[in-house]
Amino acid sequence: MKLIAPDYYTDFRCIADKCKHNCCIGWEIDIDEYTRSYYEEIISAKPAEIPSSFINRLSEGISYSDDTAYFRLAENERCPFLNKNNLCDIILTLGEDSLCSICTDHPRFRNYFTDRTEVGLGLCCEEAARLILLKPDKTELCVLGDDKEAQTLGDDEQKAIYMRSTVFEIMQDRSIPFEIRLRKMTDYCGITLPQKSHAEWTDIFLSLERLDDKWGELLTKYRDFAPDEFDFTKLESFDACFEQLTVYLAFRYFSDGVLQNTAGKTAAFIALCCNMIRNLFAAIMLSAVSSDLSDMLIEIVRMFSAEVEYSDCNIEQLMSVL
């Protein structure tokens, strides 16, 4: 069994208190069974080396619903162990190995095949988004581990990985503008997006489940942007960023789409994501007073990922109109 990841994966480091959008704020934090037992043992045994004040906080900070344990969010939906300096008191008191699996793993995701596990970084994390979007070189997949156990991919899995590698080749052809690459990708997958205006697509996104009101405000502000009136050659200096975005989306979703016989819809979803983000970025460029456009793009992508990628319901709704 191999462990495969994009070549930027091992460069990721959490920036902790320097993060503007802390993943310990506003997100539900479930506690896995192993870590739950560990915390309950501390609460019960009250080890002398652990401050009693922290043990009391641990006891008060955990809630239960049926068989699930989770952290009871405090004021402003903060994790009860996120201190005023935006650092984790569990790490400071018990060590990083004491985190529950969701905290340790975020923002990673995994896809599973017969002969491999593929792992990547989610764009809802601003540091992951910065690492991915601003990568100047083409992204390649690399083998991080291999136990040498012989495993054979099924025919559908081979087809999925082959189609995805072809999508990579198309999207990484830097001899042609990004917009043409995106069209070639959808042609290769045999799909076209439904004919809707930017305002119509925006209304669909506004109808989705929402995590942060700022996302809705952004969509509403630029709902009436007219892509046909914008000179998209002004975005050519950001073609590499959008290439990285598309390759990320293909890595995360494409193979699974082939295996579920929804390759066309997956390709349409990727194209829709890129078009919506490009349109929002173009609209912001028209009114931008700051030269820090890269940070603006990273923030749009981060919000998009948090609002769409991390809601199965929202992805299903988008797929239903493609």
C-alpha cells in the first residue's frame, strides 16, 4: 500500500496564532473514541502533574450527544481550549499528541484505492491555500511511503487515475491561456456547463447552506458583475494560481467521480468552481484599492472551500444543477 500526496504536502505547517481564520472558531469539533477515553481517564484519575484547573475545564468543556462526544463551543463559537492568544491549551498542557484526531488531521483529506491512500490539504485553511495557489512550479504527485505489499488496481480505478492524469496534463499546459485549458478539460470529459448568467449562478450559491455571512455578502456585492464586459487577459498573471486550484480540485474529486460514474458532473463542478472564483476575483480587481491581489484571491478561495467543499449538502445541490 502506497501513501501518495501532492509534492507540496510535506511543506505545510500550521501557523497557529498567526492565522486570521482560526479553525478552532466556528467549526464543530467532535472527539474520537480513543481521545475521548484518554480525556475521561484524566478527568477521573486527576493526575497530580496536571493542574486541577485544567482538568475542571476539560470536564466542563466536553458535551455528549448519543454516542458522540464533542467540545462545547464557548463565546463567539470558540473552542473552550483556545486561549486569548489563539493558542491551544490542550497542546500547551498535555502536548500535541493529546489532540483529538480531527484537530490533528485538519485540513487534510484522504481518498482510498486498492493499492494506495492519497492525502491532500484542504483549501479552507488559509495557509494551505497560500501554499497551493502560490506554488510557482507544476504540482506533481509523489510517494511518501510504500510498504511494498503487492496490490492491484481494479479496471475502474485504473481508468479513474488515467483520466485524472490526462486532466492534469491539460490543465498544466502553460503554453495556452488558462481559460482555453479549462475548455479543453471539459471537452475531454464530454460536458458543458448549463447556460446561466453570473447572476443566476450567484443566486444558486446564495441559496446554499451558509457558514459565514461574509461569504453571502461577497456574493451579493458582486452579483451583477458582467463577465462579458471584463478583459480576462488582465488575469493572465494569475493563470498559475488557477491552474493549481484546478489541479487541486481534480486531485480531490475527479477519481471518485469516475468511480461513481459521475466524471462528467465532477468535471462540470470543477469548471463551475473555477469560473465562480475567477469572476469574483475579476469583480474585486475592478474596485481594488490595494495591490495585494494574491491575498484577495487566497481569501476568496478559502471562503469558497469552507462554504462549499465542507458541506456535503452544498456539493450535492450544486451537482444537481450541473
